[in-house]
Amino acid sequence: MPPLEAVTPVSTRADVWHLHNVHCRAHYQLLAEAEPDLLCRALNLFALQGLTPQQVQVERHDDLLSMTILMEGLSWHRAQVIAEKLRNLISVHAVNLQDADSAQAEPAQAVG
């Protein structure tokens, strides 16, 4: 029987969730149907992760809500994951995510 050897795993994937990754100021812009519980459902995605947005602004235009959320201290990957979860909320039509500190932007996507 061959002797056991210590294996040092070589990580080929970056740890996008690591706390020491570069953080950004994520600027979310949502367009959704004016549902009474939408604001709670959107902000709950941040609360479930122990996050409190820096700024939240909501305006109602007839049957639509326009919502802007500014969140500091997120890695860009984590900001994108939250944006996808926002897009998956029922009654959300579009979500635009931008890094408030740079020109990096993710285009708005419609959700049925």
C-alpha cells in the first residue's frame, strides 16, 4: 500500500465572496408595478444578509414604482447576485445596477 501524501489543493477559482475583495457602492434602479408589498420584498433581500442600504428613494408614477437603492460595502459579485434576486421578484420589470464609484454598469433586464 502506498504511503499517504499530503495534498495541497491548488485553487483555480477566485473566492468572489471573500471579505477582503474590493468593495463598491452599488446603485440599484428598479422599475416595477406599484404593488403594496414590493418595497418590503425588495428591501428584505438586503435585510436577509444583514445589510442596511445607505439610501432608498421611491416614487410612484400611476401604476409603476421607481426605486433607487444605494448600498455601500458590497463586492461587485455580491451586488450582481442581489440584482439578480431583485429581477426575480414578481412585478419587477427592470433592474439597472451601476457601481456608483466607476463607470462599470450592468444593463437593465426585463423580467416577465
